Amino acid sequence: MGWLHAVVDVPVEHHARTAAFWAGVLGWPAGPTWAGHPELRSFEPPGGAPYLHLQEIDGPPRVHVDVASDRPEQTVRDAVRLGAVLVGEADRWQTLRSPGGLPFCVVPSGEQEPPAPTSWPDGHRSRMVQVCIDSPQAAHDREVDFWRAVLGGRWFPAAEAHEFAGKLHDDRGSPLQLLFQRLDEPDGPVRAHLDHGTDDVPAEVGRILALGAEDVRPGRGWHVLRDPAGLLFCVTENSPEQTLHRDLRDLG
């Protein structure tokens, strides 16, 4: 399996402000719309390939994952066999829903160089490092099993944190890893949120609040914020450093 990409999906009325906000968070400008797909654009780092994208949709805000595969047709067949539903096809990707209802796309892999962290004037650094898949209790175990089977890679189980099952990384240099969280909700759809890693959580939270985020609550090694479109995300102690083999021991 290749890279994971994250896509922030927002309706048209939130698009411009969301683009400006996440460009400020990342330190990467929102690039031009994709050829043939004016609903999509990427946040473009100064070096390396983009992996966070913005899409205009007809629906409520959400986050979805794009799975890059060397054999996309086989990956789609495997995902369907494991319980996903194929819901659409485009020229460059196929769209599915996981067993718990999380939308994701399968895209072709390519040779890509991951970007480095962004360094800020006070010396701290940050980078988007993780997508957390949030599952209600009834869907949690099946959702974890599904993603582990589809993606493969290195699995690091949680030792103590009851709400987390563990982390998954491809060990081929993907700039994103997956974290699996069990929600208190008994049932409902699976969704996802972004986790922004930094080596100075208070400094990064303060910087992002100044960009217009809503302060929601602190956590244990993370701080929950809300973006202008209403999406929750976390600033976390996960290292922003880009490495081939991510250190998955921190379950935040």
C-alpha cells in the first residue's frame, strides 16, 4: 500500500474560509483547482508532494481518506470483499464506504517525496501527521479489522488507553498514520478527524486560535479545536518529523 491522503470536504459556503484557515495552519497555500475537477485543490508544501486536500461537496463538512495503491483495482475488490461498498467511480479514483460508513477513495500510487515539518518564527514546528478514525462502540472492532486487512502495514496496539485501539502506518514513508478511537456513543456512523502534530502544543494551539479556530477543550497530550467549517481536529504531541518508520508508541 502507498500513501494515505486526507481530504477536508466542505460545502461551498465554507470553502473560501476553510481554504484560508488550513493554509494558515499548515503554512502551505491552497493551490489551483485540479485539472478536470474544479471542486478539488491541494495544500502545496514548499518541498515534497501534497497529501492534504480540500474538496467542495454538496453536504455537511467531513474528513475522508484517500488510499494510494500500486494495484487500485485489486484494492477495491479486496475492500468490497471485506465489507466496503463501492459508491462511485471517477477518472482517477473509486469511491467507497467502509463497513461503518466512512467514505474513502482508492487512487493510484506514484513516486512522491514527503514534505518536511513547517518551522515557525518562535522555533517550534508542526505538520499534519494523523487521521483518527472515530467509531461508535457497535462498529469499532469491525472497522479496525477492516482497515488493518485493507492496508496492511505496521500495527501498534494501545497498551492502556481504553478509548484507543492502536495505530497503523504503512512503513513506506506515508506522511499520515491512522489512529483508531472508540467513541462513547453506542451506535451511529464512523467518521474521522485530523490530528496536527507539533513539538510545542501550547505554542501551536495559540497560533491556530489566532487564525480563527474555536477552543474546545484540552486533553491528555492533545488539544481539541474546531475549524471555521465546524470540524473538530486536534493539536497533538505526535512528532511532526517526517520519517520512513513512524514512532507509534504515543497513542495521542
